[in-house]
Amino acid sequence: MFDRASAQMSTVQGKLTQTQAQLAQGKQVINASDAPDQAATIQRMKSLVSRQESYKSSLTNVKIHLESEDSTLQNVTNLIIRAKEVAVHAANDTLSADNRKALGIEMQALRDQMLSLANTKDNNGNYIFSGSRVQQAPFASSSNGSPNYQGDQTDMRVRVSEQFSIPLNRPGTDAFKSVSRTNPDGSVGGVGYFQVMDDLIAGINKSESKNINRGVGELDTLLEGVTLAHADVGTNLNVIDQQTSVIEDTILNLKSTLSNIEDLDFASAITKMNQQMLSLEAAQSSFAKISQLNLFDYIR
């Protein structure tokens, strides 16, 4: 009787201690050994939440990078439009050589601003139009004076879900495209973005109508390349917003499920603790009476 009473009191005390620990931490499972299956499920759910939050963080970083591209390409677009206006004005036969040289000065300033934008860096100090060569300026001067593309064409992508990834980088040649030019001998060759600008500036300064008119047409090609790249960036930004919304919903659902599995129902736990305390008090009272009995009490 003594052993049974002692064991009962110890069992009730242990359950009460566990309930009190659950209330203190607000969790259903304190130790994995208490409920191995439930503990494994909780750990798996936490791993899924952590993975989704990692995807969300990646999306945030990619969005910051793409926003830099977006603003840069918008500024380049504005500069090309202004350059087209200047070039058309320079093509006017009524202008004097001095007037064209004045326009050439403005065109040179526009070209230099474009070069600066083409070599833009992101918040981490990486060039945004160098492909994977993020520490190397994408456009650097060559022997003929016109900057050539120094980056590569590597397509770097970032995984933002189990099955989906999104481009992180953009080679400079995707935005600052070359144009096809027919040479005097009839052959066709590619001419770099800034070579087009430099040839146009030279034509304006020298009042060469043929080269000016050719440059006006080539500016349309340059604008088309920048516009397409800008549209692609905008599309990727929309995809990021949509994917971020999907991930946020997924995280919310996972956390809700995790809460149901892991978090404690305080009302039920408090009721349970009160019942256990009453049981413990009853067990202690019985134990106190049993511990005072001896064999002579039974003999009598």
C-alpha cells in the first residue's frame, strides 16, 4: 500500500510538472522523447518555413538588383531620346558648322552619361551589366577610343522556389546592343553601342551629313535594344512581386499549421493543471494517512 501510494503520488507529480513546463514555454512538446512523432512533425514544419523564408530573402535581394537595372535603363532611354532630338537637329542643312559643333558638345555629354550608366554598380559594389564578371567594369575604352564590352554572357539565376529560378544578372550586350552597318564595300559588320555614338559625334563635329543621317537611324536601333531590356526587367519585377505573394501565403499557412501542432492551448492546459493539483493533493492526503498505519492497527 505504501509503494502504491508513493508511486501514484510520484506519477501525478511528474504529470503536473510537465504541464507546468508546457505552460511556462507555451509549447505542447517540451522534449522530443515526450512525443517523438509530433516532435518530428514540428521539426519538419520549421524546416519548411525556414526554406520559404530563405526564398523570400533571395527575392528581396534580386528585386533590389533589378530595381537598379530598371532605373538605370529608364535613364538611358531618356538620354537616347534626347540624343535623337539633337541628331535630328544636327541633320538640318541650314545649320552652320559652329552650330553643329555646339550640338556635338551636348551629344558628347549625353554619350558620357550613357557610359557612366552602363558601368553602374549595385548596393554591393558589383557592376550590374557585366554578366558574371561583377568586379570588372563592363565597358572600357579600347585602342580606337570607343568603349567595348568587357563582361561575359553568363546567365546567373537565383532559385526562389522548389521549381522556379529567376535571372540575377544581365549582360551589357543585352541592353547596349551593337548595330549592323553596311560598309562602303557592301559588307555588313557589327558596330558597338558606343562606337555608334562616337561616330555620330564625329559626324556632327565635321558636318558630315551622311554620317549624321546614318547615326539618326542607328539611334533607333540602340533605343530598341534598351527598350526591350527595360521591358524584360519590368516583367521580372512583376514575377518577383507575384512569387513573393505566393511565398508569403505559403509561410502563413505553414506557420498556422505549425502553431496548431506546437503551440499550447492555455485554457485546456490550465484546466488540466488544476485537475492534476487536486489529484496530487488527494494522493498526498492519502499517503499521509497510510504512512501513519502500522501492523498493530490491523491486529486490533
